[in-house]
Amino acid sequence: MRNVPLFPFSALLAQDELKLALAVAVVDPSIGGVLVFGDRGTGKSTAVRALAALLPKMQVVAGCPYQCDPAEDGAGCVACSLVKASGGVRTAIEAPVPVVDLPLGATEDRVVGALDLEAALTRGERAFAPGLLARAHRGFLYIDEVNLLPDHLVDLLLDVAASGENVVEREGISIRHPARFVLIGSGNPEEGELRPQLLDRFGLSLDVKTPQDLATRVEVVKRRTAFDRDPRQFVEEFAAHEAALTARLRDARLRLRDVTVPDAVVERAAALCQALGTDGLRGELTLIRAARAAASFDGELTVGEHQLKRVAALALRHRLRRNPLDEAGSTVRVEKAVAQVFAN
Amino acid sequence: MSADAPDPAAVWADAALAVELLAVDPFALGGVLVRAWPGPPRDQLCTWLRELLPGPLLRLPLHITEDRLLGGLSLAATLRTGRVVAEQGLLAQADGGAILAAMAERLEPQVTSQLCAALDRGELTVERDGITAAAACRIAVVALDEGIEDERVCEALRDRLALHLSLTELPPGSAAQEAPDPARVERGRALLSQVELDDEVAEVLCQTALALGIGSLRAPLLAARVARLHAALEGRTRVEDPDAAAAARLVLGPRATCVPELDEEQSEQPPAESEPESEPDDTTALEPPDSSEKTDPKKSAKPPLEEIVLEAAKSAIPAGLLDALALGQAPRSSPRSAGQAGALRSSTQRGRPAGVRPGLPEGDKRLNIVETLRAAAPWQQLRRRERQDARPAGVQRVEIRKDDFRITRYKQRTETSVIFAVDASGSAALQRLAEAKGAVEQVLADCYVRRDHVALIAFRGTGAALLLAPTRSLVRVRRSLADLAGGGTTPLAAGIDAALSLALDARKRGQTPVLVLMTDGRANVTRDGGEGRAKAAADASASARAVRLAGVRALFLDTAPRPQPPTRLLAAEMGARYLPLPYLDAVGISRQVQSLVEAP
């Protein structure tokens, strides 16, 4: 139904940190989601939506409403268990990685899934209509304006994202299905902030700023104008870049399990977290995971200090014990700590 | 150079031009923001739009519900037919045309976000009430801004609407000389895909946006689009000077947050440097250089593009901005402080849904239709069988019984609006102001956790100024607090009055206002801005009594180095809790505010 192509990811200018964060989340989905806050018109949504076109295809069980991985036994999935119980064979097919947009105004029944009204009304069947969480399994769930989403939905999403399973108990339906997805939230802090309690539930966070230098801005306008004039041709021009990026992401995912983290890097990460006084282990774990994914994305088999430096702010800035009024402060604090820790 | 008395003919011409531009490709431009009171000019504009837009122009009712906006379950059809029937919402119906939002400054934030999402994506995904649907939604928004004083159309929406017009200065009875021309629109549509935009034009538009203090990147992007559309309207396949000038006038000028330097300094700016390296052939071809001698001190042949564009943009800089600059108010904060998102959001919050339970919809309990249907659905076949004789065959109605009713429970959460009225006068300020700021910040930190709304009023000189309308954005509070300067006389009465009127507004929106007054209590300016300590004190105590009468909870923080009895008396007249600042630290103050908020 989309007759105008999307603006290609590789044609986005600047916003290197955003691109890195998304790449890291693609390479290692267990990192726990990305929170993108920033000014209006910085291409937050454009970047996330363009990501869909880049993702390498995945194998899914044909006919499974939860896109189960054929390599797994499917024990947690109702549909796959049924097939197995009846002695059937699960066939694998290739499918795109889902990038599900959680539209504003979505109701809870469509997010978690509910009784299939159509089936119930017309056939009197008590069937489950899977919701957006089912559709996002093994993919990405994108919430634009996450700060405007009703609090109870945000809680629910974070809970499912953390547990990897969606449990539905409503109107006589009792069902659970796997729902592992990378949550990507974006928003503009001027329109209302996210509850502070929710911030550190995201793996990575970043603030995007409008580029202020003239050259970049001019180039942005030029590219966008070229896209406006002839979207198809523009997409064509970037097709090679897109394909290369897809390949790079696919290789990085395959390489990830072989990437090692030297003890020295682990020590540095620990020192960094200590210097910043982050609470708990989650920060440190995310930091190392992100550095590992970044190394894999760089095509390396060992995590280096430069990768740690690059992802430090992404992984830590929202975990500082903060003065909530400090707007840009946390980024600066991470940078200072990085300089300090890596100086000796 | 300012636009204090715009030429009516020029205003009408721009209005007609805006209609033509929008008609060529509504979705590409996002739409038009029209500042206008209800009246003939506005009606004329809407009539033109209705005639020329390629799709419908649908009115957006101010308090439209989400299901009408987005679509969802059609209750009547579902009940009648016994199967799920979906219904299109207003957004999907407007596909190819535009949504007309009157009183756009009062739109609810959810509605604004939906409009913005539609403008960004050009398609609509609905996940509601058991229905999943996707529809094309390439729309424009015609936002009619009737805001007075601080009311403004939400920044997120303004940013996305390319064209900004103001019809408020048209004299009564003025009429358009020329209507938009459908033939030009046709030509524009045919030519648009061929129109080229030179890099130089893109550069100049970006430069001009920066020079006018426009931070958003959308502005130059939209300006480039408008320039291309304008060229297409004019029958050109390349953007030329008049196209860029029109874009600057309609897109960039109205968004200005500062007035660029005068021509003398312009030669230092990058534009002049980039000029020589650009190809000379295409610039000279645009206009005969010898047409008439321009009175340009720097360049002899013709004014460079950046000057044309900047001049065009300047002609459209809102008059209010220049006034604000003349008064020495921070130019950046005046358009930005329009942060109505917080204030508006509250108007809809009547508690949040907290689950559904069986029950009859009586009184203020609202029926949850979809859940009721869900409850009834499994029993339909049984019930139909029971009643088979009573009904003619083929008609399948959904039978709903009393037990099926489900109602939505709402958790009533009263919101708090904390209003700070800070004395920034000379007597209080300077040494105490920093301390007061520290206290405010501490209170803010707690407000943040409680998700309170916060407003900030400062008074000094002859009156009080609302620095920040109620908002939840602490970033903004912090910014305006940092900008707060001290000095001058103490118009205490005006300060209390302003705070009280804000508190009453908050109450009207269903919030609980809490007033925090920080002053040393030494009033020396009367309510009408006159001199006289005695009269000033009398006015202040009258204002204070009004607060007590209104029953607004208040906290009086005495910032004087040595608290005096009269100040305590004033606090008592106000019915406020009195706290002398010297004996309290920021945490203590915050605790006091907290206890006021929570008091029964």
C-alpha cells in the first residue's frame, strides 16, 4: 500500500550516534532497546523507519502467528506446540524482520492481544487475536512519542520487553506467547518527559540535536529535495549503500558470538561505572555488550578501548544518579569520566 | 522593514498564493497555519481551499474523540449485522485533501500528535478495539490560530506546517483583488517533478534560516519545497530568485526568533564568501543586470540572492517579535514559551483508565463498548438458538444482556499545578535570588517525580510577567529560571494578582493549584504601577486577601535577610503557610510544598 518509498537509512546525514545505537541494537538485540530523545525534525523517526529496509531477512516457521525461529523447539509457542503435538512438521520460510510501529491511540487489547471479536461474534468461537506484541516478536517495536503514551501501556511494554514473554489473561482467555523484541522509543522532551523510573529500563539512550553547521544543513536540504523530486531514483542511487550496510549488519550478527572482551576492557568498563557511580550491574553489562556489538559491527574480533569509548555515553548517560534538572549534564559527565578513566 | 502595517493587497496576494501552493501538493507542504479571527477573510481563504484542493477539506471538531479521528469499530453496524464492522476516521477520509482545524491553539495534545503522525507518515495505522487497519492518509492541515496572548498552536504542529499566514491585520471590508488561479495550479502539478533547485538556493535558504534564529531543520526543508512548488506554479523548471523569495516570505520570515544584523555586517557573513565561487552564468541569466540601477552599496550589478531572500523573509517577520525585542525581552523565549502542551494536556485528563469491570453504565460510569461486545460475543449462537422463533431468518443481531455490560473504571488523579511567583526586584534579588532559584530547583525535582505542572511568574519594575505557562517540561522551567534577571522595584500586588489568576485558570482545568510566593514582602509599587510605599502595601494586602478568599493553597517564602513582622502579617492575610527562608534549606522548602500538595 506504500507507493512512495522510504528515505534510505544510508542517505541520512550526521546523527552518527543514532546510527551507531541502532546498529548496536540490531547486532545484539539483547541490549534492551534504544531511547531517542531530541529536537523536532532531526530525523529520529525517519531513521527508525528506514531501519526496516536494512534488516537482513530471518527464518520463521511458516504459519506461526508469532514468527517463531525454526531452530528453536517452539515449546513456548502455542501454535508450534500444536503442530508438534499433532505430529506435523514445521517448515521454515524466509521473512522480513518485523519493525512494528505502535500507532498513537492504540488500545491495550490490540497491543497485548485479546479475544477475537469477529470469530466470537460470527462463529461463536473463543479465539485469540494476537496483538502488536506478537507481531513484533524477534523484531523491533517502535514507539514514536513514547513520552505521550499512557503510563499503563508503557509499563506493560517494558515488562514484556524485559521478560520476553507476553502473558494474556483477559475475558476468559489465558495464553502466553514469546515476545522478544527490541523496544525503540523516541520523543521530544519539550512535550513532556518520560517518567524517570522508566529511563534506565532502556539499554541505550541518546539525545539527538539538530545539526547547526551550515554545510551539513545544506546537504540535508539538498538530499531531501532530490528525494522529493524523484524518490525512486534517489532510492536507486543509494541501493548499493543499503545493500552493503545490510551485509555488514548480517556479518556482524554472525560474528558477535566470536567477539571476545579482553580483561583490560572489562576493567576499564568497571572503572568507568565506578567513576560515574551508576547503580547496579545493569549499566556495566550493557556497556560491555554494546562495546562488543560495536566491535562486531566494525568487523573486529576483539573489543578495543575505542569501542568502549564510543558507546560509553549511549549505555550510561541515563543511568547516572541525576539531578533531573540537568539537561545536557549527563553526557558531559560521561565524557569527563571517560577522559579520566582512560587517562591513566 | 518591520511589518507593522502590511499592505492589504500584499496580504491577499500571499493568501491566494498559499492556496495555490497547497493545492498543487497538499501533503508535501504539511499545511498552512493561518492566524486569523473568524470573519470574511478567513472564510474566503477556506472557500478557495475547498475549490482548489485536490481532495476534501474536512472540519476537525475541537473535541473530536480518538475513535472518530482514527476510526475503529462501527458500533451501529456491528450490532446490526452481528459481525465486526470497521469505520473510517476523519484522518483517513481526508486523504488527498486537508483537515481544517479551527481554534487550533486549543486542540488537545493527543489530537495534535495524531495530526503530526499523519503528516509525517502519509499513512495511518489503526490498532484499536480489536481492529487492525491501514489506510493512506496524505493530508495537509489548515490550522486556524485564534490564540490570544500566550495561547499558541503547539510547536510540534507549527513546525510541520510549511506556510504561515496572518490575516489579522487586514482592515475590515478589504477584499481580495485576485483569486487563486486553477490553471496555474494545474500547470504546477504538471511541472513539479521537473523543477530543479540549485545548490546555491539550498545554501541561501539554510543560511537565512540560521540568520533568523530558526533552529529546526524542517524550516529550510519546507522552504526548499515551497520554492520548487512556486517555480512550478510560475511555469518554470528551475527555482529562481522570486521563488526563493516567496519561500522566505511564507516559510522562514514568520518563524524568525531574532532579527538578523543589518547590511553592513552582512559582508562578513559566509554568504558573501560563497558568492564568487558559485557559477556566474546562471545567476546573471536570471535577471538582466542593467534593468535599473539598484541602490546597493556593496554590489553594483544586482542584489545577491541571499539579500533578496533575507529581505523577503524580513518583510514577514511577525510584528510582535520586533516589539518584544524593543522591550528587551528575551527573543528566544517569547515564541518558545508558547509551550501549551502541558496546559492543554491537562484539560483532557479526567483520570486514566484503570481497567474494566462488569457493571451498569449509570451516572459517571462509562460503558466500554468493545469489552461489552467481547463479553457478549461467545454467547451469541446460544442466544440466537434460544430466540430462533422470534426472529426472521437472515437477520443476525448481536444480543446483549444486562450481564454483558462492562464499564471502564477511571482512576481519578488530581493533578497539581505549582505556581511560583518570584520577586526579582532589587530589594529581594541579587543576593537572595540565587538562593531562591536553588529552592525552586529543589521543589522542581520533586514536582518532576510527581509529574506536577509548574508555572513561573516573576515580578519586578512595574509589573509581573508570566515567564512560563504551566508545563511539565523541566528543561523549559530551568531555562527560564536561568534567564531570570534581578533588579528594580517591587510590584508585589501585581505579582500576587498574576499568580492568583493563573491559579484560578488551573482550577478551571481541574487541577489543584499550589502557589509558592517568594518575596521579601517590601512592596513599593502600587497595583497600577505607581509609586508610594503605603499604597503599595495596601494593594498587596488586598491582593493577598483575594488569594485567601479564593481558597488557593499558598506558601509564603520570606526571602528577607531579617524577616519582619509585617511580612508575616501579609502571609497571614493570604492564608499562606509562612516560612522565613533564612531558617530553611532547599530540601526543607520542598518538603513544605509537598505537604501542602498532599494536604486534604
